[in-house]
Amino acid sequence: MSETAQAVAAKASAPDSNRWKALTFIALAQLMVVLDATIVNIALPSAQQDLGISDGNRQWVITAYALAFGGLLLFGGRIADIWGRKNTFVTGLIGFAAASALGGAATNEAMLLGSRALQGAFGALLAPAALSLLAVMFTDAKERAKAFGIYGAIAGGGGAVGLILGGFLTEYLNWRWTFFVNIPFAIVAALGAYFVIREPSGSRNRSPLDIPGVVLSTLGLVSLVYGFTRAESEGWSDSLTIGLFVASAVLLATFVFVESKVKAPLLPLRVITERNRAGVYLSLGLAIISMFGLFLFLTYYLQIVKGYTPVKTGFAFLPMIAGMITGSTQIGARLMTRVPARLLMGPGFLVAALGMLLLTQMEIGSSYAALLLPAMLLLGLGMGTAFMPAMSLATLGVEPRDSGVASAMVNTSQQVGGAIGTALLNTIAASATTSYLADHIGNATSRSQQQLVQLEAMVEGYTSAIWFAVGILVAASAIAFTFITAGAPDMSSVSGEGAEEELKVPVVAH
């Protein structure tokens, strides 16, 4: 082999020298998407008042984003595989910035809802692209664990940062800034990605797009997410809610059948039938169900029962962020290369369940320092430790051409989990609150006693739902212990001919 050819081969096998810079911009984009899921929640009451949105339509500000994001994720993942991850990532960021500008400038309800749907659609492009970029850029097992630790901490803690930032922006500026704040994030991340990221050659999927798969998966997922969202507001026995669930089951079953028959499927069934990945998607989805409901209950508990301001509420979540960052970067990342994933995920979900168990003891007069602080630390530590290996296993062994769609599956399990968690736990909380009120309100004679009973009923509702969340986390832990059989990853770095193999790597998602 000539010296020139050797130099070229060595360069091809060496890891990308810009990979850590690239991680900065990918993480920034991830933070923006995660922030957006919670930042708007705090701004919603002000936006509703400003634009004259009815109580019935208010939920659409959240739902429009969730439907577009959850429904289009598989499509976005496949687009990244076909068109190139860098192109898809940069396009997603620019689109997200434009949609955010539209939302911030909204003059009526339709404009705001349209911008939220657009944000969701562009989020569905950039989220899977970001994950699969990480997957193909970090080839050394130790470095990969470190990169996923940083990324996992952002994925987990970003939601709570959104509550703090949302509180500040709403209290000191106005709700429009919860949209405008995305623009600098997106521009910096897009410019950085454009100039820094070099996508490895030969990892694209050149097969044609599976149009029936796109239509069936998008309609099926949208029906599923909307069914749960509607169940929360209209009840589980509502005829349209039941119709949506039936339609979703039929569409998704047809989707699976079509995918097993077509030559170039949108979601190759080999991606989800592998035992470890199935275990990851299931346990992560369950963990997200419990977490999403909890964020909501704690926000209401702190603001309504405890009387915290939006900013103070955001800061109250800091121990959870600290726990997540510690769990993912100090425990998960350090142990991921030494112990099998199930020995981090199973115990991680159990530690989080212990934190949830503490929160079932919440009362009106509960002390933040004595009860909420340790519970949040345990929750954060457990989730951070479990998310880390879960996210890295999500595309382990997946062929390079499928890494985008495999990343999208993690996002999808989390989006659907979020919709289910919010609807299911809210319904449980609402019925517990109603029955408590029915039993106790008759004994309250004065106005102050009635107010006290109403607050007690709210807390009773939250703790009843949190008991279910504990059970769901224990189930997630059991699935992790039984389904996931992968050992600790091979520590040897791959070079030369193995570089193509090494593209079959873990991916993280929110």
C-alpha cells in the first residue's frame, strides 16, 4: 500500500477530531427541544388571557406540539437516514427557529396553534437526526459513555430547566419570550452543526421512502396520542375517545403488517423485535409515563397548595436536575462500560420508585426540605442512572442505515409515554379528588374550612396518582431485569475495517 493510501486509511479510521465540538451543538439543540416541552406550560395562562383562547381550546397549545412531534417522529428518523443526518438536523433547527418566531409574534389563537404544530414537526426532524449523529461520531466505548452521559443529563434535566426559565420569562418579561428564546439556541446550534459536523460516509440509506408506512404510522400515532389527550379532558367513555383508540389499533396493526411485506420498510421490524431494544423501548416508555404525571402534580402542588411563584417553583425542581446530572454523568457513564445495562437500569428505576414512594406521603403542610428535597434527589439519581444505559442500548446492533429510525423509536416511546402519563395519572388524580370532596365537604361549615377541604382533596388526588406511578416504575424495573440481557459493551475501540461495524452504536433520546 502506498504511503498516501495508508494516510487516507488512517484518517478514515480515526475518530472525528471535531466530535466534542459537535456534541456541544447537538446537546444545545436537544436542550432547546426539551425546554420547549415544559417552558410553554408556565406561560400558558398568560398567553391564553392575551389571545382570548377558551378553556376548552387551551390544551391544544400543548397537544398540537405533541401530536405533530409524536406523529412524525418515525418519518423524521427515516428522512435522516435517507437524506443525511447533518442536512436533516440543520433543516430541523432552522424550521424550529422560524416556527418559534411565528409563535412569539402570534396575534390570534390559530397563529399560536399553527406555530406549535410546526415546532413539533421540525422537532420530529431534528431529534432523531441529533441522536443518530452522536451514534456515528463517537466510536470509542469510554468516550461514547461520556458523551451519552452529558446528553442524557440534558435530556433528563432540561424539562426542569424549562420550568425555571419559563417562570423567569413569564414573570419578568412576557409569555412571548418563551417562544423567542428558542431562536438564538437554534441559530447557534445550526451554524455550529453546519461548520463542525462531518458525517461519516457510507452510512446513508439509499432505499426509496415507504409512503404507505409513513401515512399509517403518522395517522396511527396521532390517533393514539390524541386519544389519551382527549381521555384526560372528555373522559375515557367518550365515544370519540374510544373511536380514536380503535382507529389507532387498526392503523398500527395495518402498519406492522405492511412493514413485514414491503421491500424498504419505514420501520424495519428487526429494529423493534430484538429483545434488548424491545426492553429499552418498553421500560423507558413506562418510566416516562410516571415522570410526566409527576412534573404536572408537583408544579400544581407547589404553586396552588404551597403558594410558590413560577420562578420559585422552577428552582424547587433543582434537586431533581442535580440528581439526574449526577446519575447520568457520574454513575451511569462510569459504570456503563463495566456492568451489564440491566444492573444499572433495574436498580435505577427502583431508586426512582423509592423517591416516588416518599411523595405518596405528601400533605398540605409537608416540609420541602424534609420530604420533597430527598424525594426529588432520589428520583433524579434513579432516572439519570437508568436513562444513561437505556439510551445507549437503544440502537446497539442496529445497522447504520437504520440508526435514524431506531433513534426515532426511543423518542416515540417517550412521546407516547408522556401523553399516556399525563392523561392516565390526571384521570386517577381527578377521580380521587372528587370522591374525597364528596365525603368531606359536607362537614366544612365556614368558607375557610371549605377551602382547606378543597386543598386536602387536591393533595389526596396527587398522592393517589403517585401510588400508581410507583407501581409503573417497579414494572419498568422488572422489564429491565428480565428483557435486557446485553452485557457490558466491548471496551476496544474499532478502527479500519471495523469502523463500519462500529456505526451500530447506542443513541440517546428525549
